[in-house]
Amino acid sequence: MAKTFTSLNEIRHGLQHDGLTMEGLVKDYLSQIALNSHLNAFVEVFEKEAVERAIVIGEKLKNNTAGRLAGMVISIKDNILYKGHKASASSKILENYKAIYSSTIVERLLAEDAIIIGRCNCDEFAMGASNQNSYYGAVKNFADNARVPGGSSGGSAVSVQAGMCHAAIGTDTGGSVRQPASFCGIIGFKPTYGRISRHGIIAYASSFDQVGTLTRSVEDAVLLTEVMAGPDQYDSTLIQSKADSYGIETAGTAKKKIAYLKEALERPGLDEAVKTALEDTIANLKAQGHTVEPVSFEYLDYVVPTYYILTMAEASSNLARYDGVHYGYRSPNATDLTSTYKLSRSEGFGKEVKRRIMLGTFILSAGYYDAYYTKAQKMRRLIRDKTFEILKEYDLILTPTAPEPAFRLDREEKDPVVSYLSDIFTVQASLAGLPAISLPVKNKSSKLPLGMQLSAKPLAERELLSFSKIFLDLS
């Protein structure tokens, strides 16, 4: 395996002092992609384009005209539009769709001289927590090929985990960056909802979807977020103020007051390795002088049903556009307008996507709207208010990222609700719109990666990322 760089700073040092070249760096990543093709992380590799761009950026570096991301080779999730390239959201219904414009984040990344090496496999339309719900097949975890990488940004996480690129951009609706980061032993960061433009991101649930980063260092998460964040005329949901810097270099040493959810630690079914890691994390933080206290969050059992009712309703609306007429897959067996709609959607969508569309349509139907959708919106407000109440007294909230390490690919799913519970610790931050990060921790029971999650107040990215750096330095 080629050398794995922890941060862009290391790459830039290698380019300046160790004889590393941009072309050589990209070719090393391409060789790793070929070597690890069995992991199924990429659905398309932009090989020729990446090498050509590397040569251009190499010259820029020599002339001191390169952007902030020069030297960073990244992958993007298959639901992020990149002009002239396919974007399918890992679904048959968009198999041959080619983007006619680039997402705002792609434009901003390219403007700072990042190299996009390919698009990564994901759960279809970002719906899943295992990366098994993909038209292109399941992704495998690099740490153990018999296990899942998490989802929905599983391919993106594995691309970083296996050294096939330096960093990756994913999307996080209810944990889709943080949970695969935990399963793959890397850093997954989701900023405050509205920090990063969703323009050019194929929608799943618009009031939850947020672009996030998958990296090996907090510094790179900071840099990528700074480049991508900020107002955008194409996304009216964005926070209009732009933070100049998330500045972990000025982190300081002030001790934090951290809450952990009592119900999370006591939860039946919490894997013993995860419970031990959480207890060790609490003990370690206390030993470093931080205040770490249990708090009660009585709504923990309601976060998953609330999240799924709302996201399924939004998915039903967002995915109505894929009808076999406007664009995307059209069934060759259709004979009239009605059969075009029915057959194109039946043949084009996978099982999990169809399940969520049907449930979302049911939730939004006249007879059940108040019983489900309205009630879930009220529950979302209660969850948000209780979370904000905790964060008035504490700087951060600590939980496991996931209730278990990466599970086996061949685990039989008897009830889809069981897999939905993979999101039990991550959806709280999504429902409340908070910034949250998954950080790798030691697993005393096996070699499988584990992650702990920290959440902070809205717009408190600087505080969260600064402490994350301290957390990793001390762990």
C-alpha cells in the first residue's frame, strides 16, 4: 500500500521537500483503487482527467499560484452533481443521467485546486445505513471484507479508509457521514444545517440533507468545510453569515462541560465493545480535567420514528420527479402514460426506496397527515427544544456514533426497523440541525473500528472542531 498521509499539510510537505509529485500522487491513488476494486467503493473513476489535472496543479504549485486545496485528491458521493459526469445516486432510475451543471460545492472545491478522482457508491438515493441498498451492489469494509462499511456514504468512507484518495465528500441526512466514519475508523463531520449549499445535491429529505466530510484529520475537515461553506444564491435555506475560519489552531485549553445521555449508556442492545469504549472515553475526559456528567434525554426512543416519518414524507415528494417522463429510466415495456409511470418507477427504484416512497405517500395522505406527519413535526420540536436545553448548560453532547461496530454483510434482515435503529444516536443532531462529528476510538474487543460522536450548539463548528482536535490528541 502506498504511503497514507494523515493531512494535507503532510502532502504539501512531501511535494515541497520529499520529491513527491502531483502526478505521482494521483497515480498512487489510482493504483490503490485498482488494487481494492473488490471493495466496490467507486462506481466511476475519472482516471485520465485526474492525471491531467494533477499535471496542471503541479505547475501551479511550482509557480506559487495554487489554491488552498492543491494536493488534495478527493472522491465525491454519487449524489453530487459534477458537470459532464454521471450522477446516479446509485439507482437504476438515474443510471445514465449526466449532470448539465456542477453543484456549488464541486465548483468551490475545484476553484481551490482539489482533484476529484471519482464518484463513490452509496445506498440508493442515500437511503440506508449499510451501503447494501445500491444498484451497483454492496460496498465492503476495508478492515474486514465480510462486513459493511456503514451508509449511506459507505463508498466514500471506504475510499478514504483504504487509501484510494485523501478525503471524501458525502452527504448526511440522519448520520450518513458519521456512521460510516465510525464503521471505517475515520473522521466524519456534519456541520450545522444550512452551513453548506445543497444546490446540485440529489435530494432525499430536504430539511435534513447536509454535505459532510470524511477525512483522516480534523485539520482537513476544517479546511474542506471552510472552502465549501457560505452563502449561495441557489440555496435559500442557507445561513447567510459566513464564518471566516473554524480556527482549530486557536483552540485553547479551556476545560469543557460535556453531557452524555444516560439512556444511551443504559440502552439494551448496546454492544459491549461500544459501551466499554464510551465508558473509557468518559473516564479519559474526566482524567483530563473536563466535566462529564450524565443527563436524561427521555425522547431517545422517539428520535428514530420521528426521523423516519419526516424523511419518508419528504422522500415521497422529492422522488416524485422520477417518473419515466421528465428524465431518468423509462421502462421499455410501457405502452401508455399510466404504464410508463408505473413500470418506470417499479423497475427503476430498489426495494428500500420503494418502501420509503410508499410509506411517505401514506404518511402525507389526507386521512393520516395529522396522525403521523403533524405529530412527528411536533415531536421534532420537542426533541430540538430538549437538546437545546441540554446545550444551554453543557458545551457538548457525547454519545456513541453507532450502537454496534460494523455488522456482517450476510446478516439477515427480518425487519427493516432493526436496521433503522442503527441511526439512534446520530439522528438527534439531524433533527435539531446541530453540527456533529464522529471520531475514532480504540476497540478493546476486536480490530473493528469504533467511533464516538460529539454534538455542539448550532453554528458552534469552531468549538466542536477545536475540541475534536484535543480529543484525538489525548486519546
